[in-house]
Amino acid sequence: MKNSAMHPKNGHKLGFLLRILTMFWAILGPVAVIAAAVVSTVLEGDWWSELFYMYLALYTLLGFTTYFSLLTILWEAARRTGRQAGEDLRDTPFTAVLHRILRITAVAGLVTVAFILLIFFDLLNGGFAMIHFAIGILQVSLYAVCGIHAVIRRITDRRRAEKQRLAEEKQAWEGYLT
């Protein structure tokens, strides 16, 4: 057993809870952005689609880095808890580096939220918002790379399993025929 203060059964419960929390955040984050855009448009007194799209773009630009940062932190916390509880995550060196970069960008994304607040209070130049947006774009790109890697890994695992099944079947038939 690993050097862990966590009991495996409690680790599984906490990991499950963190996965559920991550799933809720992944679903409810975009729903909250859309709801805020709808409420802001309705509060203007008239429904106007261009105004709704403007509010939707504004809230998405302001919140997507924070959304992905918190999503990454929840996801990594669930992975860490699962690893401590004894789950085999089968990390390759590539995925280990990818998750490390994701953790770094998540923390940086949450730190750059302060830039946005300082810009709103006119204490900082608006150009600093580009750092916040660049980190958000990097996070989205890393999530895309992670998704593509997962698809490729599943395809190769499936092909490997199919080759192994065919080899075992061939061996069984050869044994049966002799």
C-alpha cells in the first residue's frame, strides 16, 4: 500500500464525490453562463437576439478561463484521490506531462482572475486581460490534446485486444484440428 493517510474505502468515497462534483461543474458552468446572458438580456427590458449574443460572448470571455481552471482542479483532485486509494491510472510520460501542464495553467488561470478584477476597477491596463485569455486558450487546447490522445489510446487498445483475441482463437482452432 502506498504511503497515504487516507483509508482506501474513504479514498474511493471521496474520489466518487469529487467525480460527481466535477461532472456537475462541467455541466452547470456553461448553463450558468447561458442563464446569466438570458437574465441580463431580459433585464434590459426587451428581448433582442444581438444583445443576448453580446452578453453571452461577454460572460463566456470573462468566465471560460475560470471555468476551465476550476474544472481542471476538480479533475486533478479526483485523479489524485483515486491514485491514493489504489486506482491504476496508467499514466504514460506524455499524459503525466500533459496533466502537469494542465495543473500549472489552472493555477495561473485562477491567479489571472485578479487581473480582470483590477481592470474593472480601473487599476490596471486592459492589455493584461490578454494574459487571462491566452491562458484560457491554452487550457482549451490542452483539453483538446487530452481528448485526442484518449481517443487514439482507446483505438490502439481496442486493436491490440482484437489482435490478441484473434491469436487466441487461431491457437484454439489449431489445437482443436490437431
